[in-house]
Amino acid sequence: MNRIINDPEQVADDAIRGVLLAYPDILAATDHPRVLRAAKRRGEGKVGIVTGGGSGHEPAFLGFVGAGLCDAVACGEIFASPTAKSFHEAFKAADFGAGVACLYGNYAGDNMNVKMAVKLAAKDGLEVRTVVANDDVASAPRAERDKRRGVAGEIMMWKAAGACSDEGGDLGQVIAVAQKAIDNTGSVGIGLSACTIPAAGKPNFTIAPGMMEVGIGHHGEPGIAVMPVETARGMAGLMMDRILEDQTFASGDDVAVLVSGLGATPVMELYILYSHVDAILRERGITPRHRFVGNYFTSLEMMGASVSVTRLDGELDRLLAHPAHSLGLTVLGR
Amino acid sequence: MSAGTGDSVSLAAAGPILFDLVAVIVREQGRLSEIDGQTGDGDHGVNMGKGFRMAGERLRAQGEFTLPQGLATLGDTLLSDIGGSMGPLYGTFFTDMAEALDDTDRIDAPHFAAMLKAGLAAVQGLGDAKPGDKTLVDVLVPARDAFDAAQREGKSFADSLAVMKAAAEAGLEATRDLVAKVGRASRLGERSRGTLDAGAASCTMILSALADGLVQRLHA
């Protein structure tokens, strides 16, 4: 393991310490070491937005706390859900008197910890409503959408919900917008190499040299096909086929596209991948109106990329264009 | 009254059993991670070891504690410091088992049955696992059923614990032939068949250590 770490069991905490030192203008500590909040508070009467998840996906999840995005985040161990207590503390840090929207991904641990935290918050009189992202179209058939994992499409959900709260939306409106954003989003990943949890010391899955795994999950969950590595054009075609056949995209649609590296793929290659994604969309008469290309939602040092496509209506288009500033995402506005 | 009367143990005398639970999980954490690595992400032992070690430190600092006080400390530690799926599942498992001993100073067979029932209810209330889904429920359900059946047959507390321990081990072994239906291993579908479930393995270790500790103290 050639890694820049100290104690393998302290990696998540050590990374949080570094983030707080590097971005004091964006993120602030709370009394709970695994909970961070936006340095600039959203303001009284606004709906608080909370997310959380395992570490190892940086800049997710903490990188999407900031102006126009989330207000607080609960950080777990590497690839493990934050505790119920962390989520509960994050809810408190994001309470501005109008309720809290907890927007997170569909994993067993997160579901349980959020469920317990929502109950704890209810005892304090704090209303928390949730939206569970399930945008990974390769993780289960469409008929079993509730089993699908949440992946990089969560960023669209946080972005839309954050903007809605900024505009003064109430909790019901913020939840509805977050749900719409994730319902309109499909994502697919391709893995080209495995990743290693530092405390485990060795990868728990393998991808043979020269092979790629289509539909791989953000923790190395098996995909739908293992095949020889294709060209960037070929990979874009495979991913877009999956996304476009799953969602009801039609000629004339406007979309937002997010291409994220999985950690070890050069950003340059993400630009190559994006060029083909863009071409495939335009060939079908679909117009990308928002484009995000970079390392947004990673899986430690896995090689590969994910593509997320969100079908837009006027509201989502406006909300995605709303200014935002965090360490993972900055939007200047139109 | 003595620590053990043959059919019950004082909760104060049973407190140190917590150190046996901590010891077995810390000792076996490598094996748990190895089992988990075959179907999950290989961190079950790491997270369990970390949580139980932390609980062990807190218990040592606590000094004197009864069985339910110790279980509550262990449960609280897992709930507040260990996330993932196992933090909340085992966290509520132990805290609810502790609550089942609220109205007594001694643990006898009916109290043990109530404790096991509360633990199982906690796990099933939080997760969606049913018997056959390849989870710790596949150890807890046969363990509870075997203990209850042994009691109905008029077996002693110690003999019922031995029967429960054997049922837990058989339940664990049976997870090998199951296909995971919930949790991260469920993404593997058929490929999860042929391996043990890591949560079921740790659950068996916990139930066995609990049974051994009580049996030792029943005649102390």
C-alpha cells in the first residue's frame, strides 16, 4: 500500500482535520468530531440541508457543504455509515427553525442510522424529513428502484435542494425538489481497478489487468458485466446506453451531466469521456445545459469514472444554475 | 445469596462477562474481516474490534458494573462511536438486552429468554432482515427457538444455554448455503452463496461467550 497516511485506523479523522485547516472559510468544526457545518450559516427561517456517508469518497460528502448546498455533514469511517449520533448532531447544526432535510444515499447502514437519528431529533422537537438517493441504474432493475444505490447523482439532489432552501422554499418544497432531482437522475460507473480500505490493508475485490467492470458500485460492489477495456468512446456508449434506456429521455430534453472520476483516473481522461457523452446526447437531440467534470464522488484509489444525467424542467434548470460555493463544487450563476 | 445458585446468577457477578465478549471479538477481528471480505468490504472485524476495544476501555474505567450496566455501556459505545450497519444493529441489540433486565437483580432462564427476545426484536425492528436472508438473524432466531424449546422440555438453565450455543453454531454454519438478501453482500446475489455471513459469525461468538460466562458462574 503506497499511501500518504499515518495510522490506518485514523485516516477518516486525520483527513477531516486537514480539510478544516485547508478550508476555514468554507467549513467549520462542531462539538462532534465527525460533524462539520458550513462556516457561513444559511440564516434563520431557512430549511437546513444535511447529508452524510462513509469517508473515502472525497470530496463527497463534506465537500458539498457550503453556500447554496448542504449546511452540515456527518462523516463515517471509510465506506461505513456515520453513527446515528453523528447524523443527530448534524441535524442540530443545520436547524434554523424551519426543519431539516436529510439527503443521503441508499445503503443499509445509512438507512438505519438516519432512521434512529430522525427519531432522536423528533424527541427534541426538530422535524427532519429524508430523501434517499437511488440513482445507480446498474445496481437493480427499474422495478426494484428502492434497492438501487445512491451514487454521484446525489450531487444534483444537494444542489437543487440547497438552492430551493436559499430561495425560501419550505421543508415540503425542499424535499419535493430533492426527490424530483434524484428521480430524474440516472448514473452508471465503470471500474478499471480495485481499491483498498487502509485499515483492511488489501483490496477485497479484483479487476484483472486489461479488464473493466461496468456498473461497479462506489465501494466495489459488483457490476453487471466484466469485459476487456474499451476506448473512451466505447465506454461512454456503454454507460449512456444504460442511462438513456432506463430514464425516459427524449429528443428536445435539457439535461445536466456530471462525470466524476473514481479517484485514480487522470482528470484529463474525464474530459475525453465527457466529449463522447456530450456527442451521444446531442446525437439524440438532448441538450446538456449544466456540465460538471472532475473528481466529485470518488472511491479511494479506484480507477474509473461515473456518469450521471439529470433530466431538467424549468425549476431544476434554475436551481442548478443558482450560485454555490463549497470545496467540491462552485457555481457562479448565470 | 451466593453469586450462582444453579438456576440463577446475580447481575453483579455476571458483569465481568462483558470482558469475555470484548476479548473474543478483539481476538477474532482478523477472522471476521476475512469472512466479510469474501462478500462485503472486509471491514466487519476492523469496526467490531474498534468498538469492542473502546467499550472495554470504558468498562475498565467504570470498575464495578452489573451485566445490564455493562451491556448498556457496550451498546452505547457501538451506537455513538461505530457507524456502518453493525453500530446501530449491535448497539440497539445490547441496549435493549440491558433494558430487559431492568426489573431484577439476578438472571435466570426466564430473564435470559426475555433478554434474547429483546435483542432479536431490536435487530429486526431496525433492519429489514428476515430468517434466511444471510444475516445475524439466522443465528439469533434458531438460538432463541432452541433456548425456549429446551426450557419447555424442562432442561436446566445451564443445559438450555448449551443447547442455545449449539443452535447458534448450527445457524452460523447454515448461512453458508444462503444467498444474501439484505446489506452490502446482497449486491452479490448468487455469488454470496458458499461463504459464511460475517455478522452471523460475530453474533455466534457473542452468544457463545455469554453462555459460557453464565454457565461458569451458575455454580460459582
